[in-house]
Amino acid sequence: MTLDLFRTDAYQRECTARIVRVDATGVVLDRTVFYPTGGGQAGDAGQLVLADGRTVVIADTRKVKDAEGKPTDEIVHVPGDGQEALLATLVPEAQVIAQIDWERRHRLMRFHTTTHLLCHLVPQPVNGCSITPDSARLDFHMTEPLDKDALTADLARLVAAAHALTVGSISDAELDANPSLVKSMSVQPPRGTGKVRTIRIGAAADAQIDFQPCGGTHVANTAEIGAVVVTKIEKKSATTRRVVLGWAA
């Protein structure tokens, strides 16, 4: 498996790592700060710095899939185009420095945290999610109309309130006993270790803004999100309302 350092510290920008293997899909390391595509959040980009100073540009990061197409515990760093000759020189056990594109990652963290605020403002099941550096969206299972300007104002209020975010965990049994904690109808929280990672926004349980299982990367405080706006609300079907987020001009 690949040790996923981003789970415990989303602010870690680089780490030393050892090459496990290089194949047609990319470079697998024994540990990484790169977040792989999942839970609606785009995978990280960045670079791998070799011992001699050469760099492998990483365009995407994904979970390795098994023969049945199911995600495994390994993470593959997908190189950009035109680096075949460089990749051919990489060998297992060689050490590299894995460095994420921090500005891009931070935008993802800010948007991902904003989607949790949206879950608080629109307390309906989520049946679709996409988080990129430039925009994000949530699809809510609902029929009632939503007001774009009102949601933007409410998001600004929650951002300005500087609510702290806490990463924690609950047991599989606790989650099974409280299925309503899972807001998403399309993405289930990662399991397999007996513990499920959680994100809480708000200082205490009796004053929390949002609490749900989540494996993504987030900012430590809502004030760090900055100015976001609801750019569009769409009726995608009779029972789906899509809320699209963007950065304020």
C-alpha cells in the first residue's frame, strides 16, 4: 500500500519517498502527499524530484485498480506527456522528493470545504459532486427551488464566522448505527481499517455546522476559503438541483 500522508496533514507540500515501481500507468511510491482522484475531488498535480535534480512532471494522481476494476490501497502518480525517456531511467528503491502543486491543491481544499458548508445550508441528500481548482458543484436530491444570491450570502456568512475544522474518525459500527451521517448517495466513505475518517466544522458537537465522513483535503478554518460565489443553479432533473460554485471576481 501507499502511505497517504495527506490524510493526516493536508498542508504538507512535499515528502521524501521510495519508488515501488514504474509501469504504463505511472509511478507508484511507498508514501505520498499527492491526493488521488476520489470522492468527487480531482487528483493532485506536481512533480517528483530525482536525486540528480531532474523532475518528473505529474499531471494527475489516481488509485491503482485491481483486476476487477476496484480501487486498491496503492496510489499512482500519472506523468504528463513527453516524459517517456525520463521515466525509463527510474528504478525501484530510488528515492525522490514528491512535491504537490500547492496553489492548485489549496484551491481544491477551499472548494471542498465550501461543499461541506453547502451541505449545511441545503440539508438534502447529495447525488453528485465535482471539485476542481476552478469550480465545484453539488447535485442535491430535491424538488424545491434554490436561490443563488441567498446561498452566496449564507456562504459568505459562514466563511466570515471563521469556524474551525477538525479531522477525526468514528468506527465502522458507529457509522452503521448513524447512516444519516453519510450525505452522499453516490459516494460512500472509505472503509477497510475499522475506522472512518470524519470532518467536523464547528468547535463543538452542540455548535457544529457540518459533520460527515470524508476522505478529502480541507482547510483548517472556514475563513481560509475566501470569496466564493454560487455561479449557477440548474434543474438537472425533476428531483435534482445542481449548485455550481466559483471564485468571486
